[in-house]
Amino acid sequence: MNPDFIKYQAQTSPYPLGMEVSHAIGSYIYDTNDKKYLDFVAGVSACTLGHQHPRVNQAIKDQLDKYSHVMVYGEYSQSPAVQYCKLMASLLPESLNKTYLVNSGTEAIEGALKLAKRTTGRSQLISCHNAYHGNTMGSMSVMGFEERKQAFRPLLPDVDFITFNNEEDLQKITTRTAAILLETIQGGAGFIQPENNFLEKVRRRCDEVGALMIVDEIQPGFGRTGKLFGFQNYDVVPDIVVMGKGMGGGMPVGAFTASAEKMDLLTENPKLGHITTFGGHPVIASACLATLQELTETNLIAETLEKEKLFRSLLVHPLITEVRGKGLMLAAMTESAEITNEVILNCQDKGLILFWLLFEGCAIRITPPLTISEDEIREGCAIILKVMDEILKKNNG
């Protein structure tokens, strides 16, 4: 590992993987020894179209030749951002027609929480146990995992939690509640999908008490579950949609979308209700626009469900207890965190990038680019099965 990486760059864990990256293209990342790695993680669901996608790269280069940052968000009309927000409105339900562009998913969560309080005049926020919505202070306040929060308290007051898929808990949503925030598929918890029309029941309860429904599409969004957004798999229209990760084709970005009526509340009483310097950056917005155009002008989104079937048909092994998730948001579950760790680390040695989930230690993250080919899926799954065979042989030997 490059010692300067450890010495000068702040780390997030005691044992980073430390691969020294040379370049990346398509579904592969290359290290400085020119060893190639098949990427089954896509920058943790961020590189929707793989690495160095020509349409995204060209959009970035073309915009760089025109102008980069010129003014703080919302003051000048800049074509890439305007085109993007207009296209987004055409792809979402009619009530979701105005988008606020920011720099990351966690910043988008912050804006959505503020908008909910501003809209309702209420203070209570409700999230789910084992939820993850980002790591800034407001986002951490609605994180449902105390171990990651306790060192940073006090956090936002008046935050309560329910259990995902628990219908009885919906009675906790009351006339005091500004909003409930949910991932359409719980990511850090282990790729848990809603059951028994849970999201529809949340929507109904919010309507009964005048609370807002916020869906976090930061990870499921942008085609990963077979629809542009995860909530579109269910009969529900949220009040606010939060997005990020795969939105920019690998570039740093986030956004939240609501009705114009709600979003316009951030412009007065007080003015500058939510501001950002670099949100809507024209180079980033150009990458977002190219990514969204590619997704909606091709069959990539529909193909995620066929690729899911291929993964499920191949990932059959005594060490795999189940495969969770939808589309190309999958988690292969093992019996223990020890087995999962061994699989992930040994696969990297053999040229396959896998990763962990935040709170579920038994899960092996499989979130490749949507552009991954069937041959590449077979190649990667063969490595997983070979590594698992070696572990099984060792444990039984």
C-alpha cells in the first residue's frame, strides 16, 4: 500500500483495502501493477454506466470547454442543470416536478428534512431501525444504528424509529410528524425489500395524519431495481424523493425532488431556506444528463431484471444461504461475517471486487454497473464459487 495514502489522507477504517488504482474502463479497474479487477461494486452503486462511459465522458469534456462554475446555485440559468431537471420532471409522477440539485446524497437528505419541517410546521421525524441515510449530522440523526451515532451525540431532537415492514409501528406516525423517511430497499440493513404492501400502507397513514413521505432512492435509484426509481415498483407516490450515487455516472452529486408548491417554500420566510455553492455545477449536471439520457434511451434498466435472474441462477452454493435484493442491487448472504470477509478478500486477490454492507455482516454486496455483460457476470460468479469451494474444502479438511 502507498504509505503516503495512510500518512496524508484521512481514513474511514483501520484497514482500508488500499488498492493503488491506475485506470478503469467499462466493468474493470486496473491497479498500478496492471492487474485487472472485475468490478461487482461500481463505486458502491455510483458508477451506473461503468467506468469511463463514452457518453458521460464526452458530456463532461464538452461542458468544460464552455464554462465551469460561474455562480452559486439558483441564481443563473445554466443549461445542463435546467435540461436535467426538466427531463427528470418528465420521468416522474406529475406531483414530483421540481428538483433541487446538491453535492451528495447526504446533503440531499438534509434538504429534504428541512423541506418537510418547513412544509408541515412540525418537528418530529421518523425513520427506520437499521436505516442509513448519510453521515452528516441531520442524516446521522435519522440513521437507525446507535453504534455509529453514540460518539457524536447530541444529534437532532424529536426523532423516532419504526421497524421496516412492521405495520403496527405505523401508528407512531401522528399529527406531530413532519415526515417519515424510508429507503425503498433498505441498503445497510441487508437489502431488505418492502413486504405486504408496506410502502402503500405508509403512504395511506401519512395521508391520514398530514405527514410527508420521503423516499431515499440514493442507492436503489437510476435503474438498479428494474425501474428508474425503486418506489416505481410499488403503487405509491412519495412527497419527496431523495437521490444521489448513480445519478452522476460516477461524479459527485445529489438531489431532492418534490412539488413546485413545496419546493418554492425554500425561497422565502426565510429567503435562502436551503443554499449551496456548487450544487448544480454545470460539469456535474452534464454528466447527470448524459447518464439519465443513456438510461432512458436504451434497454439497460429493463435488462437489470434479466441480469438478476442470471446472478440468482449462478450463485448457488452451500455457503450461500440466500440472495437478497432486486435487479442489480443484490446481496449474497452467508452464515457468518467471518465467511463473508474471507470471500470478499479472497475474491479481490483473484481479481473480483466485492464489498460489505454497513450493518449486515453476513452480506456480500453485488452492485455492478448496469452495463455489465452476461459474460462478465459469469466470469465474476465463477470466481465467487471457486473461492467458496476453497473455503468449504479448508473448513471440512
